[in-house]
Amino acid sequence: MWNKDEIRGKGDRVKGQAEKAAGKLTNNDRLRNRGDMDKISGSVRENVGKGRRHLGNAAKDLGKRIKR
């Protein structure tokens, strides 16, 4: 199951893509650059969330193995 960092990161990535596209259409470099930054920060946040989820799952699995 996804955690909130993954969800927010994916949202930021999508928002960044939309901003970048709008910047290209309007020839607005500032909007295009802000879209790039949102995409990058969204990707980072999403990957941090994935890492947290995988570590949590590994800890659960380890706990189950120790219990046996």
C-alpha cells in the first residue's frame, strides 16, 4: 500500500508536468522552470516514500521470521 509521501510525490510530479506544459504553451520560462522543479522534487519525495515502504515491509518480514 502506498504511503503519503508516495502519493504527494506523484501529485507533485503530475503538477510539475502540467506547469511545464503550460509554460511551453505560453512561452513562460519561469513557469516551465517551476514545473521542472516540481517534477524533480515530486520524484524525490515519491522515491523516499517507496524506500520507507520497502524498509517497513522488510522490518515486518524480519519480525515474523524472528517470531517463528
